Amino acid sequence: MPAADFNLDGKVAIVTGASRGIGLSIATGLAEHGADVVLAARKPEPLEAAAESVAKTGRRVLALPTNVRRIEELEQLVTKSEAELGRVDILVNNAATNPSFGPVQDIDERAFDILMNTNVKSAHFLSNYVREAVLRHGQGGSIVNVSSVGGYAASDVIGGYSVSKAAIIMLTQVQAKSWGHDGIRVNCIAPGLVKTEFSRALWDNEKILKEATASAALRRIAQPDEMAGAVVYFASEASSFVTGQTLVLDGGRLL
């Protein structure tokens, strides 16, 4: 066995929010290291295009349209993944939304519910279903939650998003503490500003982009593919003694 084993052969991974951006890069990275991958996202057409892209790795790829705000669809996601690919070993809770840009007092009840249901509630319940799937095969598993530097540093323009991502960091720790005896490791990544459509309102704003790059040790923002390696690490045996941890991927902005 290699000293650092990143091999995911024989593993099946579910990635939410996988039709573009960070989710698509993560799904591709997992497949490149041997995992069969289930891609979940709300819109079928972009999801199918993403599945075609990931399939170029030669791994089995399953595209399952899923609205993560619907609990029954989360359960079906795991059930269908097991039925089609035989098992589930890895989950990446990447799906997220940010329906409000501006002062925190301007977030209405509907926007707040959408924010928390998408970013936090879905990760809780989908992780529960994946835990049950892992227990069925009894060989352990790995869950990787996607938070944000916004979970550490308060924002005056995406404050609700910051609250939800801080919750993900604690959810990671609680899951890790609760499920270690089940052979399930739970870790988290906290990306900084990444050049995706999801974050366009931030990096397309000259003032915000200048502040983000000037305060980062690497003096730039990230590309989506720069997030995948950390997830492969957490999903693989290379991190076999690591659980409950959040790795900040921000180019040194929080230093």
C-alpha cells in the first residue's frame, strides 16, 4: 500500500451541485482518481452536459436531476445511486444558493428559508441517507461538506450566506464526532473567492475583486479546478486519520 493512497477505484461518489463550477470540477477529480460518480443538480440539461464531460474519464457516470430542498428527492438520490452503481462510499455536499445580495436586514423570510434549506438542511439529511448506505456495505465512507471563507469572516453583502456556511463547518464537526465509530469520516473545504458563475456578483465587482486579491497572499482568486484536489484527499485513504476538519482554500486571504 502506498504511503499516500489517493486511489478511489471501486468507490461510488455522489456530488451535489455538480452541473457546473466547483461541483463539476470535484466530480471530474474524483472520477480521474477512479471513482464512479453520481452527479446531482436541479436542471436536467446542464446536468447531462456535465455527465458527458465527466464520462470522458472512462468511469461510470450517473446524472440524477435533484432538487436538494426536497427531502424525498434526497432519499431517492441515494436509493437510485445504490440501485444503479451498487453502493455509495463518498458524498460531497456542494449544492448551495445565495438569493440575497446586500445588507443582512434586507433578507426576507422566504429568501432566508431558501438559503438555509439549500445550504444546510439538505446537507444534514442527505448525509444521513448516505450514512445508512455506507452502513449497508459496512466498509466505511467519507463525506465532504463545502463551506466557504464566508463561514469564518463576516460579510456585509452576503451575510446570510456567511451564516449558512458557518453552520456547515459545525455540522461537519458534529457529524464527524457522531459517526467516527461507523467508519465514516466527515471533513470540509472552505473555498475563498472562486471564478464561477455562482460568485460572479463578487468577482465581477471591481471593488470587491480588488479587495479580495490585494488581501490574499497569492494575490489572485481561484479557478474551480483548484478545489478538486482537497476533496480527493478527504475522500481517499490519504486522509484516513483525518476527520472533523475544515481546510481553507483561499490563497492565503485569512492569514
